[in-house]
Amino acid sequence: MSVTTFSSPALAQRQPNWLVRLFDYKPFLIAMCLAPAIGLLSVFLTYPLGLGIWLAFTDTTIGRRGIYVGLENFQYLLTDSLWWNAVFYSVVYTAIATFGKFALGFWLALLLNNHFPFKSVLRAIILLPWIVPTVLSALAFWWIYDPQFSIISYLLVDVLHWRDSNVDFLGSPWPARFSLIAANIWRGIPFVAISLLAGLQTISPSLYEAAMLDGASAWQRFRYITFPMMMPILAIVMTFSIIFTFTDFQLVYAITRGGPGNSTHLLATLAFQRGIAGGELGEGAAIAVSMIPFLVFATLFSYFGLARRKWQQGESND
Amino acid sequence: MPEDHAGILDLCQKLHKAGKPAGFALGNAKGDGNGFANWALWSHNGSLLDEEGNVVINSKETIAALNWVKQLYPTFIAGTTSWNDVSNNRAYSSQEISLTANGVSLYFSLKNDPATKAIADDSEHQLLPKGVAKVSPMAGLTLNAMVFKHSPYPNAAKAFLQYMMEKDQYEPWLNANSGYWSQPLAAYAEAAVWKGDPKVSIFKDTMKSTYYDGYKGPISTATGAVSADYVLIQMFSAVATGAATPEAAAAEAEQRCKRYFRRQNR
């Protein structure tokens, strides 16, 4: 008797309802857990990217549906001196700014890796240029570079009397290009410095001790210990940095809008200028799509050029 | 202010020598940059389009305008190729320049600030010089209103616009903008705003101008694209700074304009 009274609730527990059984079914669970991520990715990543690439093959303008025109947009860009100009400046901008950011950022990381008072506070302050919204720092640089009211011109002309005329930061092509590169380096240093600092702290002090016992100089310790040990993180940070710099938009658009003339247009600002201001959505999309080969090349270069060193596969692997 | 090109050049050279140069926006400035470029073009009887809407920017009138601006540019204050729409206001307000082209808004911002009221009192307005054109070649500013084709209540929207154009509504509105734009309906020329300050009343008839953005062709979206993409400003600034010859700059502008008109007016 007692067996039957006990077994019926136990039986009900062992045979749960259909909902519980569904959630215990593994394929269903996998689909459920992946759905939000896949949904987000396809709505916010795949769809816009696909739409952008599709637009590049149409003559869509703002307010009018386009028709498929094949490679017409790209053929036009190849004959367009302004597009070539933007390609040229994008490459120059990325190359010089990345070099500057890494040289100064690495140096800063080495300095910050030392022991000194208020270390953590200083490290937090270093991050500020990167934390401040770019448009805000761009506006500050816009004032610094102003042809009439630049603080630098004011110091040089009215305070120190070193010059007779204001500095021409943004009025001619090459000064404008380098002014923007300087602003980009200023903004990019913290990201590089903090990322490399994290890498520096993973290097075991025993390596340095061993090197010092062998009588290695400071330069030799940097060249044969710090630098090789930093290679993997350098490769990753550089890949990110190149992508951020090549696709930069805010600094250039807020400071020069591509001027003087069209000399400081990056591909991203030219794409916006043509696609939104000029209304040629198709052509703007084509300019944006034309960035993809450069980015793929830059990524592969960083990855294969920097990351695949023999130390990663062991000393014996030449 | 002289009405002929040689006279304007002479004036600007003298201002430059006196240390109070002229300054006109040659940077990527939607309003003031296009205003200056259009004026330089129109005052030489050049135009972007002919009456049928064909792109005729690559003309001998344009070349003449480009050559004239090339002579004029060295008399400007430094940095005008990087100017945007507020730069000339700031340079004028700080008395770095003594001559510029701007809407009446600059005058009011000077006049309403006690610190700069003296500059406003010392300022004089004039319609843009004619050059070889018959009337002052400047496009009038007015307020546009439009109703979407897909509006569910088109008649209500039209009735509202009509109501806003009636005297009780429109005249206070016109007075409140202090002469920045002018009326499309002739009777509002009697509004109070045109009877007060004589420095403002000269703008009373600017809507009677025969010039407009995209003169002298039909108005279209491509006209707006050409001005939003700074095509004409960049043509002038390239020649002014010596980056391109007048012929090359005009040919490039023609290529860019033709593409906009071919693609957007299909």
C-alpha cells in the first residue's frame, strides 16, 4: 500500500511536462541560445554590410530607388582624381599616424612600466585623450589650428614674437594633412600605450635578471627580450590601430571637411561627402566598399608579417 | 564699394596694404563659400547651366572669373581656403578683416552684443557688386515650405501653409527674422522690418533677383548636390591657390557637375 502512495508523485516528477522536455532537448537549446546573437549580427552587421555592397552596384540616390549598374561606380572612381587623392591620403595618413602612435605609444608604455609614485593615477590620466569623444577633441584641434585664432599662432606671434604671421595649419594641402595626422597620433597614443603596457607586464622579470647576469646592456635587453616578447600583442594592436586609422572619419570631417579643396579627404569622409551630402548613395557606397581590399591587405600584412615569428612556434622551428 | 571687377581688385589691394584685408570663404562652406563662388561666376556672366539645363560651366566666362579670383585671392587674409561658414563672422567680429560677404545675421550679432556694437555702427551693407551683370548677382533667401506627396492630409497641410502666409501670421514672422530672408509675396515689402534700420532695408527686394542656386537652368536635386559637394567653391579655390590652371579646374568641375546631372535627373 505504502508503495503505491509514494510512487504516483515520484512518477509525475520523472515524466515532466512537454515544455520542460523541450528545454532539455539539446539541439533546441543550442538554437535558442544562438538565436539572439545570430539575430543581432544579421540585423546590425550582415544586413547593413550586404546592403552597402549592393548599393555600390546601383545608382541609388537619396530619395530615389536605384537600378543595377554593375561596375559603373567603380569604373568612374578609377577615372576620378579625387578618389585617387583620397586613396593616396588614406595610405599616407594611416602609415605615418600608425608609425607615430606606435613609436610614441611604445615609449610611453616603457616609461609607465617603471615604478614611480601615483602610478595608477597617471596611467588613468594617460587614457584621457582616448576616452574623450573624438568630436570633442576634434573641435579643440579645430580651434588650435584656426587660421585666425589659433593658440599656437598666438603664442608664436603675439607672445614670443618668433613669427610675423599666423601659422598656416589648414590652408594648404600638406600642412593640413600633417595637422590632421598630428591630431590622430595624439588621440591614438593612449590606446597603444595601455595595450602595450599590458603586454609588458606579462614579461617575466627573471628573463631580465638572467640577461643582466650575462652582462646585457639596456638596449640589448630591449632588443632581444622586450621586443620579441611583445611581438604577438604588437601584431594585434597594430592590426586594430591600422583599421581604426584607415577608416577614420570624425577627426577629418570635424576639422577640415576634406579641405582645403579635397586634399585631406580620407576614403571614409569622401564616401560620406558623396553619399550623403551629394546624395549619390550608390557612389558613396562604392567608395566605402573600395576600402575593403586595403583593410584586408593591411590585416594580412600585420598578421603574417608580425605574428608568425619563430619564437611562437618554438626556438627550433626555423 | 565699386561695382566693376577692376575696382574691387584695386579696393582689396588697398585694404590689404592698410592691414585690414578682405576675406571671402573659399573653404568647404555650404553657405558663404557657395555665395562667393556663385557671385564670382555670375558677375562675369558665367553660369552653371543654360536655360535647357545643360552644364555650361566650362566656358570662357568661367575662365575669366577664375583668373579674376586668382588675382583677388592674394589680397585676402590668410587661411580663407580653410574657412567654413562661421569663420568670416568671427574674423569680422574680431576686426581682423574689414570686408566680407555674409547674411545680415552677422550685423545683428554684432549690434546686439554691447561689446561689438561699435563695429556694427561702423559697418555698412551693400548688395553684391554687379560686375558685368545687369543686376546684383546674388540669390535671394526665402523660407521654403513643402508638403510630401504621400501626406495623408494634403489639403489640411496646404490650408495650414496658406494660413501661415496671411498677414497676421507672416508679417510678425518676417519682422522677427530682421531681414535675413525676404518675402515672396510683393505686398510684404511694406512690412515694418523694411522701414526701420536703413542698413537692413536695402535687402527688401532681394527676392526680385533673377539669380538662384543653379542659375540659369531648371531647379533640381542635382543643383543641390553640386552646391553640397562644394564643386564650384573647389574650382575657385584650386585656381586661387595655384593648385590647378583655370582650364583644368573648369574641366574638372564640368566633369563632376555632368555626372550629378546625368545621374540625379534621370
